[in-house]
Amino acid sequence: MTPIELYRKGFKALVNALGYVDAIRFIRQFDNGSGDYTEERHQWLDNVTMDEILADIKKHQETI
């Protein structure tokens, strides 16, 4: 199946399940975003130690 065929069948399934308006609303939720996640992740995590990460996990688990 080509990408175009897949898109058409998928969209038809959405329309059948949701109706045209809600199918469009569903598709519009997905966005490629912007920026460079890998570069931004380094800005957030390069200065964090493994001990700090583990402490945050334990703190979060205590609140559950």
C-alpha cells in the first residue's frame, strides 16, 4: 500500500467513525512542532546528575 493509499483509507476510517468535522479536528491535533528537541534536551539534562534524577523519581513516587 502506498503512503497515499494509506492516508486515504485511514482518513476514510476516521470519517466513518467520527464524521467529517471530528475527523478533521482529530488530524489537526498532530503537529510536527518546531525547534531541535535533541539540542534542547542537552540544555536541560547536561547539568543534571544521575543522583538528582533518581532523587526526583523517588520524590515523585512518594506523591503517588
